[in-house]
Amino acid sequence: MTQNDPLAIQSFEKATGWRLFIKTVIARAYPRIIGQQREKSWIFFDIFLPMLAVSSYVFVYRAIHAPEEYVGFVVIGGAMTAFWMNVMWSMSSQLYWEKEQGNLALYIMAPNSMMAVLLGMAVGGMFATLLRAVAIILLGSLLFHVQYVVGNLVQLLAVFFVAMTALYGLGMMTASLFLLLSREADHLAQLATEPVFLVSGFYFPIKSFNFWIAAAASLIPLTLGLDAMRQLVFASGPALGFLDVRVELIVLCGLCVVFLFGARALLAYMERLAIREGRLTESRR
Amino acid sequence: MLKDRTTLSNLAVEVENLGRVYKIRMNKKEKNLRKELVALQGVNLQVRQGELFGLLGPNGAGKTTLMKILTTLLAPTSGSACVAGHDVVKEPVVVRRLINMVSGGESSGYGMLTVRENLWMFSQFYGLPSKQANQRIEALLKIVGLEDRIHTKSSDLSTGLRQKMNIVRGFLTDPQVLFLDEPTLGLDVGASRDARKLIRSWLEEDRTRTLLLTTHYMVEADELCDRVAIINQGRVLACDTPSVLKQQLQRDALFELTVGALNGLTVSKLEGIPGVRKVTHRESGDSNVLSFILDEEAALAGVMNSLTESGVRIMRLDKHEPTLEDVFVNLVGRSMDEVEKEDPHDSK
């Protein structure tokens, strides 16, 4: 150690308010955007394995001579499963793992907003998953010769953005919930995986369900997001769609509001509980 | 220096009649059946601005609970606590801007990020400008001798190096009050020495900075702290400078005897000898080490007689100056090791 190193290098001012909020979002997104790409195994687990599931559905549909659009439905569905998996395993379970790692106490103790931390996780997760989803779409489209007809690009982008906001809002809300449930959360996430794959219509149009099942499944933002996107990128999409795209967009906007406010309320509750009982910031390892 | 330093009262930390009771669920079946564990009771402390204050006590004494309350991570069940003049319960956000904490053995951060990236990330949660944050990271890593690992992924660091990174994280945000909870835990002798130097130089550079340190290493507390509070079972037993605390034992005679097999001789028997105030015992390989606090040196004769009569082989006799360990023994009646062995519940 050298004695002459100045510890206070120069005068600086710490950001507060919105500037601190944005700095926190960027900082917490960083490990997901940059860090996660360093583990090259994601190419195998996040692209190759989902492609196997997509391929099996494609071969089944072709074997039974289903309409060719179904192949495209499956490719889009396969790409969107990446977002669902990310929300389940990297959003909902994340605060629990942050607690186990010892980061949660540091997040609570810092002057930043916990909502900014969650938002950073969401933005980072969304960006990292977008790379995986795009890779699946490109690979699937090339392999299975999928034809897209995009009539309204603005509406398509709007649907995607709003669906993602609602989906990650759900993830932010369940992050606090899963933290309160502790280890049980893992089981819940596992339990939710396959049923959600089924009712969200990842590999087939949800119009195949009766109205009430499809309506109940619409509480999961991916269901309507996926349905609307399919309507907007395939020629026969509108005929196989559940509701009109504009209606689906409005419902998705409603889900955004519900989930984001729910996330904020649950986070505040979790923080109060953590400070009152002192157990949520304790690692059990 | 930070521009947002608020006007400080002379007290960096003020704790009044602070108490904390944990309600622990007894078992999963009976969810309403809860046991109360008193972690802190009636704690009063005042830490002056610029002070290096030590909280000394065995595991489970309540040191970490007190730290958590002062760092806004835990609410007290009674009493009040202020840090830098702000109430930790009523103004937690203000307090958080002025503090930071590092715990020994923590595994915070993300393994896939490099040392620099991890530290930069935490600096952003405190609103540091990126450029200044990176400059401070480089300077601090150099001070702790970790500059050659700046681009190493933190998952590739050894426990000791990781702890150095954590220590840097604490100093990085230049807090007014820094809390270090067992900071040298897991560090080797050299690294502990570096950490202690960093602590000292950080405080000396700006006398408005305050540092609260918990440790169960008596030597560390003795060497570093301006004042120490000795805590056991949630209560502050004594609070003063290490020299004043030790002076209380100055008039006593302190001896350490290394002996062979004790042949049935017990600590309580030895404490029954006239002039013997406290005896602690620890095993050291094949031998036993007995530490005595005697009212006066003359009482040693009785001790030697008793040992000889029991056929105990005396291997070595040392007279020593009082240490904080002796102060602890004098206050609690047992050594810190003995307290930890007898009451091994987890530190909160």
C-alpha cells in the first residue's frame, strides 16, 4: 500500500432524483447486457435447445399438412418463449437470488430506488433476451422458409413494446412475491412453465381454445402480445387471431398499468417487511 | 470532497435506549408459535464525528444487529438511533446517502463482471459520476494492492481478494459514516494489515469522516480504534478508549500459565483460591493455557501451590500487560472463545 495516494481524488457531486434513478437502471442492466454474453453457453441453451422444440412442432404440423402459416406461428412462439423463460427465471426469482448472494441488503441500503433496480434487471433481461429471440427467428425462418407479410410496422412495434412492458411488469411484480415465498418460489416457477406454454399459445393460435379459456390466458401478457404479433406478420394471421389487434393493444396497456403499479406496491411492502422483520436481507447459506 | 456533506452535529452516531427483539418461528407446523430472541436491549452509544469506533464482542452479541439498524436495514423494536444527525427510521433515504457498509465474508456483486465493472455498478447506485468513479476505483485498488486484478472476473478471485474488492466498494462512495462489519474476516495477515492502513489513512485525510467497526479480533480493535464498546448478550458492558479500559486492570496482576494435564483441577477450583479474581482456560495442542486475573501478585503463590498439590506440571509462566481480551474476561467472566462455544447461536 502506498501512503501518498489521495483517497478523495477531486470534487464531485452525487446524482439524486431522476438522474440517480436512470444511473441505477443502467448500472443494474449492465450485468445482463454485458456480463451474460460472456458465458457462451447461452448460444446452446437459449438458441439451440428452443430450436429443437420449434423443429418438433414444425415437423408435426408438416406431417399432418397443417396450414403453412402454423410453421411461422411456431417460430414466433419459440422466440417468445425466451422472454417468458427470462421473466420466470431471471426476473421473478432474481430478488431471491440477490438475497442469497448478499446483494439485496446492499440494494436496500443504497440511496437508489428499488424500483430502479428492478427496472434495470428488466431492461437488461429484455435486451439480452431480444438477441436470443432474434437469433431464433432468423434461424427458424431460414431453416423452415417462413414468409412474413408486415402490413403495419408501427402497430407491430407498439404491440411488441407494450407486451414486453406488461410482461416484465409482471416479472417485477412477481420478483417481490417470489422473495416472500423464498425457496417455494422455485417450485412455483417450475410449476408455471408448462401450463403457461400451453395456455399462451406458444405453438398454436389461442383461438383454438374456447373464448373463456383464451380470455383467462390473456392475463399473461405474452398471450395477447403473441396473438397480435401473429396477426400483424402473417397473411392469414387476422383470420386465426383471438381479438382485434387494437383491442388486444388496449388490454395490454391495461396490464402494463396493473403490473407496474402492482410491482411498486409489492416492492414497497417487501422492503417494509425486510426492515421490520430483518429476515429478507439475510442469506440462508 | 463531496459537495453534499450536510452540516454535521458533533455526533456521527447517537443511539438511545435501543432494543431489538427477533420473533423466531419455532417450527413450520405451528406458524403462530414464536420464540422471542433479544438481540439488543437498552443500548446507549455516542460516536463522535471523526472517530474510529469499535464494537467488540463475541458472535451473537448483537454487533451486527446494531450495524443493521444504523444502516437502515433493520428497524429497532425500541429506542432511537441517529446517523449523521438523521433518524434511521424516520429519514432512511437521507441516512443512506451518507453511509456505506462492508461485511466480512460477503459474496456480493456478480461473478461474470470484472472487479472494475462490479465496483462501477455499485458506485452508480450512489449516483457517482462514471468518470470519477473509475478514477476512484483505480486509486483504491492500487491502495489495497488489487490494481493488477482490475480486469479479472470477480468469480476468479480468491476469498481474500474478493474481500479486498468489497472493502474498496465501501470506500468508493466516500461516505460520511462507514460501517465495517468484521472487515478483515477471511483476510491473511498482510491483507488485514493493508486494510487497516487504508482505514487509518481514509480517516486521517478528512476528520469529518467516521468509521464504525465490528470485530471479534481484540488486537485489531486495540490497534485501530479510538474508542471501543464491549457488547455481550445485547448489552453494552463498557465503552471507552482501549487504554482507559485496560487501565482498569492495571492495578491487577495478570498471568498466563502453560501447564500439562490438569488432573481434575477445574477453573472453579482455581477461582476459589484467595486473591484469584478470574481464570480462563484454553487448550493449546497437548498443553493447557490458564489465564489469571489476580487481585495482587502475592496471590500467585497460592495458585502455584494448588497446581503443585494436584500434580500439574508447570511448563511456562508469563506475566503480561492487560489486553482488551482481559477486559472482556473481567467484564463477562469468560473469554470470548468460551462465550462463543457456550452460546453458539448465529450472529444476527
